[in-house]
Amino acid sequence: MKQKFHYLSSTFLLHPRNYSKAKTMRGTSVLSWILIICLSQVAVRSQYYSHTLPYHPRPLVVTHLHFYMHEFTGTTAVVLTQANITSNNSSVPFATLVAINDLLRTGPEPDSERIGNVQGIALLAGMNASSTQYIDFGFNTGKFNGSSLSVFSRGEAGLAVVGGRGQFAMATGTALFNPILINATNVIIEFNFTVIHY
């Protein structure tokens, strides 16, 4: 019985079709080893991080900014969506999402120098018209031309500065605001920023 089995297995290996399969498997095996060796070299030579260098912090700078936001209702503040509720005594319904694109000026006068613009969104998340805001204050003239400050906070008296770009990269701080004028067509808000940055 053993001889017969040996004979059958020899016949199986010597068949031309099976011989080409064995040759293909041997070629695949060699190719696999070459691929494994190449990948191991790549793994040795590559890293997911750069060399760690000692940290030498630059001195922090505190900058105070004072300017005014001019909003003209109907052209620069647009209601995107609002919740459908049955009763609401607020002038702005609960869950109203507003897109903001307003001018920044040096003074409360409509013809004062324009220094940039403010863009963002505000969500009225409380029944008392309180809001959560994400706003970017971009400057396009003067010392901070091309820089911006990002605010993300509840709409209380003070807003949190959470970052910036340009000269305000990695900025933190606070923004205090004071409404100067609010009527059916215009809103003028005074801002006082205290910003800590590099």
C-alpha cells in the first residue's frame, strides 16, 4: 500500500500541469521573501515622528485690541434655520442658527476706518436668547494685516479666544463686548480683546 501511495504521489508531481503549479508556487515564495526583506528595510529606516528637539519658547506678548463690529440686519446676518416650537416669547426663536458676516471698524461711526471683517455662526441655545458662538475676527489692514482671532464661547459678557492665525497663531485670551446700538436695522458692538500670543 505504501508503494502504491508513493507511486501515486510521484505521478501527481510529474504531471505537467502540477509541475507548473509547483514552479509558480516556488516563484511566489521567492517573491514573497523579497517583499518581506524590502518592507523590513523600510520599517527600519522610516519613523512616524521627526527627531525630538529641545523646546525654546519665545517670549509671550500681550496685545490689547479695541474695535467695533457693525452689523446691518438683513444683509450680513442671515437666519439659516430655526426649531419649530409651539410657544416662544423671545424675539429670536429657540434653536435659531445665524450666519454672521459683518464689518470691523475703528469707531462706532458708520464711516470710521474699516480694519477687517468678522465671520461665523451663532446658535441660540437657550430660551432666554443666550447663544453659543463661533466667530473669526479677520484683520486686513495695519499691523495685523492677514491675521485673525478665533472665538468660541457662550454669548456672555466675555468670550474665550481659542486660537488665531498669522501674528496671532496659538493665541489665547478674552474678548469683552458691549452693545452700543441695537435697533431694527443696525447693531454696533464694542469689543475689547486681551490676547496672549507669541
